[in-house]
Amino acid sequence: MGLDDKIKNAAEDLGGKAKEGFGKVTGNEKLEAEGEAQQAKADVKKAGENVKDAFK
């Protein structure tokens, strides 16, 4: 994967962390769960990047 993909995944992870934190502060469990899901999605993408990078 290219640098662009890595940057997008990092941004998605940070966005998820922000959503989760805001959800915790405001007591919004739905927003908190969305943030956790967004972070998990970014983690899966990062794992895929690591596998592809290992085979280069």
C-alpha cells in the first residue's frame, strides 16, 4: 500500500478515537461504539498493509 493509504488509515483511526472519547464524555454510547468500530476497521487495514509490506 502506498503512503496515501497509510495516511488515510491513520486519519480513520484518529477519527475513531475522537468519536469514542467524545462519546464517553457526553455519555453517548452509540457514538462511543461507532468510534470503537472505526478504530477496529483501521486496525484491520493496518494489518493488511503490514502483510503486504512483508512480502515486498
